[in-house]
Amino acid sequence: MAKKPFFLLYTLLFVCSLICCHCDEERKVHIVYMGEKPKGGVAVKSMHHSILEDVLGSTSGAIESLVYSYGRSFNGFAARLTDKEAAKIQEMDGVVSVLPNTILKLHTTKSWDFMGVTIGGTLRLPTEADVIVGLLDTGIWPESASFSDEGMDPPPAKWKGICQGSNFTCNNKIIGARYYNSEGFYDSTDFKSPRDSIGHGTHTASTAAGVLVPNTSYFGLANGIARGGVPKARIAMYKVCWAYGGCGSADILAAFDDAIADGVDILSVSLGGPPFPFFDDVMAIGSFHAMKKGILTANSAGNSGPYPQTVINAAPWTITVAASTINRKFIAKVALGNGQIFSGNSINPFSLTGTYPLIYGGSAPNISAGASGDISKYCQPGTLNSYKTEGKIVLCDTISDTISDGSGVLMADGLGVIMSDSEYSDFAFSYPLPATRISVEDGKQILEYIQSTSNPFATILMGETIEDVMAPTVVSFSSRGPSFVVPDILKPDLTAPGVDILAAWSPVAPPSVYHDDPLRVNYNVISGTSMSCPHVSGSAAYIKSVHPNWSPAAIKSALMTTAMVMDPRKNADAEFAYGAGHIDPIKALNPGLIFDASEKDYVDFLCKQGYNTTTLRLVTGDNSTCPKPTTIGKAWDLNYPSFALSVIDGQRIWGVFPRTVTNVGTPSSTYYASWFSSYPLTVTITPSILSFSSTGETKSFTVTVSGGAISQQFISGYIVWKDATHTVRMPLVVYTMLPPTDDQPMAAPVRRSFDGFSRYRKNGNLDAH
């Protein structure tokens, strides 16, 4: 079977740690998370060495075992330990937790214009150059034109980072770069530096903060000015993902530790793993420490959609981003010898001259390899008879839950490939040969033509771009809510462009879904929540440049409450697909009211979610405490800019949501409340009028939602505060869940109403972000 491409090609496979063939027990990297940093000048690294010496019995053993000493922003270390040694450390005083090193996955000319952030008409302040966007990713290609520092001053004085690596040079645009590889495994394509050999990190960095580069395209397709959301902002890259070993949790936590201490303002992290409780989730732990220092972390929601309850990175102190389309679509047409023309999805840079013989893959089995027509019709490598396919265009069926990369036809000396597939119809791939992906219905018509004539022929036209009048819609692969970890926090938070995004690329990385593609480019078009995430981190940096004193929660609130309303008729999953709506960076500069939250608010939230003092400290890394255990409560009173109410199936609707807003708009202003629901609910907002006399003034209100038992999966609605110039909109979702069981305290949602949009795909096909 052909390799499954990105999310696919960019899905970095799990690789185990160093194998000790002659040891009684294998030593693996473990993360030792400790309490507050010691005071009185005690050296953190010495303390970590001392712990390892006690367990391993020697100084040399401790030095050899230690991988990272986290001490710049929080207290902990990573070391190579056997399970017995890890268990021994777990019992030591001052140790909060010991976690295994898990492997996480990686999850423009048009997109910023589509959001209204135009080149000439957008407010830009000199303070944009003081904003530093940090990225945890695959590295960066520093020579790319998108990272030119022409006309830029030296880095801001607050910057404390470094430029690491012998074959890597920073400048006044890329002001810092580090790399982390706790397992010590390197692929032949990997650079032992922050340099990017995969392309993913270069793409996300240029999307967030790349400079203006005119006349960029993918072989003439999508031609225009490539740029990021904050072209004058600085970039700091923290390379944690590798072609061979994936993205290690020990490396991710080390990168968070450094990025916080280095002085970044916004963190963009387009990667993730399965949804874990926050105390086992390094993304949640690292971003919590970032939040404590005033740094907002933007995360990708994941690429496991459209199945419900697949959203990841659901911590309420981060902003979780879904992926949606822009008003540009890539197509490639097929012209048959009988005059019929069919349009398919493809980013096809190849131009065929003339027409060529056309054959069905099922008519060209490689019998000597044991393939029949029922096998060869899928055109997997080794199944086709090259004597029959050489120099021809091949029509192929597609195996369910997979995406062909075209390599089977390429290896059989075929000239081009037509893939019949209705599974993935709302985004495009590029391939190593002329190719397009058509619907199953069109594929049947092409097969009928092949079987109706003794000399079928066709051609695949060079790709083109057309306007997508349905945009924006949430793309099928974007992970959906509700969150299994926090059912009463609506996730994802919002959506942003993540489909067919053109941005900078590593010139040593293959641009197509085929891993061995010899083609090389400086700019590439790819899709994923990895691509939507930097649109939000770039937007957050833009807001930070105008409002440098706003907290992470304030920036997040501004982005959510000003988001463009999405059309639920085009998105059956509604708020579980797009959250508050589609990001609108310009409106977010002036939201009128914000929902602020502090470290204390999030600690209270965790306590009410059932955390005790021990599990709380796994997240906070300090001496925070929870009151004595009580009944696990709801997340209703966290000051969050959305409302989610989970109801046990068959029970009546009831929820009370206290909220506090801060006036950041007109000093003297009065806001009036209103609400809407798609289903009969009773919503009471008390008080329904808020009057402010000054900027910075706060007012509180309570939303009470009630109603009878509901017969559908979820109810959509919204609450609005409006004055003369501002509209502050918050989504409201009520949905049913199955009763909890002893082994599953938070049961999955009742799925009966998801039948219309949920087409299960094997986890992994679209799992990298």
C-alpha cells in the first residue's frame, strides 16, 4: 500500500527510545516534574544531579542520564531511567510527577486578504517590531525570502534567547532558534540544528510572521504576495519535531521552558497527541506556565474530523483553532477523447502536451506479483503491470480510509493518474506526476468511456484556481468537539484559514504527498489545522502590538467575541466545528468588552473539575492547593467567552453561568443583552443592561439556561451584548451526553444526530496537524 500522505506525510511516526540490548531493563526518557523552583540561590541543575546520583549511585551515571534540566521557567528535568528508577524518583520528596516521554504529532497570498488584513489598509504600529512570535515545530529555513530582515532594527532589549547550531544563522527577523532531541535519533534527512528538513515549521512561521514577498506561487498557481499576519514581528523557532522520531514530550516541555524565559510574546504550537487529562499533557502544562508569564499559546485542534469528540489541545488557557476554507480552490480537469470534461481537486503543476492512452488500473494487474484486477484497480505500488501502463494515464479507485499518493502509477511508468474518490472533496493535494482526484460518480463515467472504445485516450490539464463561493466552511478533516477532557468548555474556540495555504517551504523537503518526490520548491500549498493555527497566533501578535498590556485571556476573548458568524447550514456540526466563528483580526482590535481570566481563575476551575492538591500541582508546578474534595462541579463559572452546557441524556436543561466583563471600548457606554436559540430554551440574562463610565471598569452578569429534556444531539444559540458601536457575541451550546460509568466518568455524546456528517476515518490518516 502506498504511504499515507500528510497529515500522512507530515505525520511523524512514533519511534522508541534508545534500545539497550544488553541491559536487564531498558532505559527510556522520563520527565520528572517538581514543585516550585528552590529559593535562596540553590542551583536547580545541581539539585537535579543530586536526585539522580541518589538513585543511580554515581556522579557519572547522573551526568550520563540527564537529558534536560528545566529551570528557567519551571522546575523539573528529563532523564534516561528504567521504570524501577522512575518509580523510585516518584516517591522522593519534592517530586510532583514522573511522566514517560510520549511522541506528539505535527498537526499566504490569499488567506490574510480573505480575513480583511490587507497590505495597505491595515493599521500597523511601530510596536509590531517589538512582538516576538515563538513556534514549536520542525525548524525553519532561515534563507527563505519570507524571513529577510531588510530594514529591521536589532531585536528588542527584552530578548534573552540564543541562536543554536553550526549550520544556522539568525538575523533581525529570526532572532532566536534552538533544537531539542532527547532520544538522540536522527534520520539521514535531519539537520542537527534548527534548520528545517520537513517544511512544516517554515510554512507555519511564514504564515504567522513572514515578510512581504511578491510574485510567489506554486509553479504559477496562487500567484501573489506571500506574507504573514505580522510582517514586522520577530520569530523565534524551537525545533522539537524530527523526520525520524516525531515530537517528544520531553523536548516540548524543554522548549516551553526556554521560550518563556527567552521572552516570546505569543506561542504557536501546531502539534498534539491524543486528548489526555491536563496533568498528563505537556502541551497543557507548558502553556499553563506560559499563561502565568503573560504569553498566549495558540494550538491546532487536530486533523481527526469530521468525527465528533476528536478535538485536542482543549485547555481553557490556550486558544484552540479549527481549519476552514478560503475563497480559492485548486482544481485540475480531465479531458476525454469523446469530448467529456471532468473537474477534480488537485494542485497540479504539470502541463501535458496532447492526449495519451487511458487505461483502468483494474485492467492492468501485475499477475506475476499475485495481483488480480480487484487489487490492481487501487493502483498501489507493485500491483500494476508496467508493460500495460507505461506512458499511459491510469484511472484508479481508492481504498476506503486512505489517500493515494500516486506512487503506484509512477513506479509502473504511468504518465498520469485519475483517482476516483468522494471521501476527500473539500481540499487538494499535490502529487509527483500529473494527477487529479474526481468523484466516484465521475469515475464511473470515465470507466464507461474506457470500456466503450478500443482506443481510449485523455489528458490531464494543468491545475487552475477558481473562486470558492461557499467559503468559509470548516473542512472535513478538522477535529470536532465536544471535548472529552472538559465537556463544559466549548472547543474548538474558533476557526481560521487552513485549506490550500501557500507559504514558505524548506527547499530540501518534498512538496507533494509522495515522500520520495524529487521536486523541490521554495513555497508550497498544504492544508491542516497546522496551517490555521499560525493565522491565529499571527492575529494574536497583531493585537499584542496594539494592546501590549492585554492578558492572554483578553486577547483570546477579543478574537472570539468579534469572530465572523458562520453559517450552520454549511457546517452541520455548527459550534462543535467552528466554535465562536471565523477569526476577524481587524474587529478584534476593538472588541468593546473582554472576558479576562487569571492564573487563580484557572486554578479554581481545575479544583472544581475534581482536581485535588496533588493533581493540581502536576499542572501548576507550584504550591497551589484545592479545598477538601467535594462533588465534581461544572466549568460554568470560569470567565470564558462562550457557554457550553452538557446534559445527561433524558434530563432537563439547567445551567447558571456567572460572567464578568471589562470595558475596553468607549469610556461612557451602555450595553444591552439579547439572545437566540435554534430550539425552545429559556435564557435569562441578569442584569440585561450594563452601563460603564470609564475604560477598565468591570461589570458582572449571570446567564441562566433552562428547558425540558431535548430530543436532539445539540442546540445552538448565542448571547450578545451590544452598544452603539460594538457587538460582543458569545456562542451557546447545549448538548446531551450518556450517563457516566465507573470506568468512563465523562461519557461520549449521544451520536444519533451526527449520522449526517460523521464518516469514520481511521485515526492517523489525517492526524498530523
